[in-house]
Amino acid sequence: MLKPVGLVFSPVVGLFVATLSLGLAGCTPLGVVVGVGAGAGVAASQDRGFKGAMNDTEIRLQINDLWFQESVSLYSKVNLQVQEGKVLLTGNVPDPETRLNAVRLAWQAHGVQEVINEIEVKDKSSLTDSAQDVWIVTQLKAKILVDSEVSSINYSIETVNQVVYLMGVAQSQAELDRVVGHAKNISYVRRVVNYMRVKGA
């Protein structure tokens, strides 16, 4: 039985793992795990440092696992990058609900500081009153941006058919209540769905 090999940062091992990861990464959660070894060798030289790189890798693994458990289709259609706790989501999905789920699940990973949603929805016809939805999101983002009692960077806002979905990490229950209140006071909003979590709770 072969003994487990630790993180050995030699050019040969690094090249082997990197080559192996090219064939696996992005296909299955196993590919992501293999990719960890390839990235470990350069982590120490990055600005975020070795610890920061490992934290980002842990976030990436958590999100990939959450997506995979939710739907293999979701896992395969959305791309993921993590840098210092900031998560960038890209890709194309068939409907707004899939995009919503990708963002909602990303916020569930421990250590996430911000989720930047650049996911495109292929089927624009499924976006009923999309212009109004965009207007609602714009209004709410503007309200929380100028609210000194709200840390706006910790929030993701999606609106589908005039229903506002809040996702992220609130610094306190009072802050969360303020954001929900802002959302409810915007014209045309039919309902506010809260997927937020309170920091430390």
C-alpha cells in the first residue's frame, strides 16, 4: 500500500499534479480536490499568502460540493473563482431560478466575504417583467449603499418577477431588519424572501 504523500513543492510533483488536474478539474468534485495540490506550490508566493490561498481553496471546495448536491447541471454550468474570500460566479444558466440557487448556495460556504454574480441567463423569455426587476434591484442597492448602518458589500440581491431575494451575511439582526425594510418600501415589490444569515449566529 502506498503511503500518502504530503504537500511536496518540487517541480516534478508540481508538474505531475498540474497535468493530472487538467484532465479532471471542472468535471467532478474529485477534479477540484486534485487541483488543490497543483495550486499549493504557488500559494506561498501570492499576495494573499499560503493561509489565504488555503482558505480560498476551502471555500471553493465547499461551494462546489453544495452545487453538486443541489444539481449536477448547476455544478457544470457555473464557473467559480475565489480570491481572499471574494467569490466570482460566471457562466450561462437556463433560467433565473438556477442563477438564484447558485448565488444562494455560494453564500452558505464558511468564510465567504462577497459574492459577485456575473451569471448570464440564456432564456431571456423566462424573465417576466425583467426591466422592472432590474429597476427594483438598482433601487435597493442604492438605498443600502447610502445607509451608513448597512455593510452593503456583504449582500447579494436578486429579483425575479418582482420578488426580492436577499442573500449574504448581515453584521447584526438590526442591520438585516433595515435591509428588509428598504426592500419592502420599494414600489412594485411583491414579496421579500430572506436567505441571509447573521454573522456569528
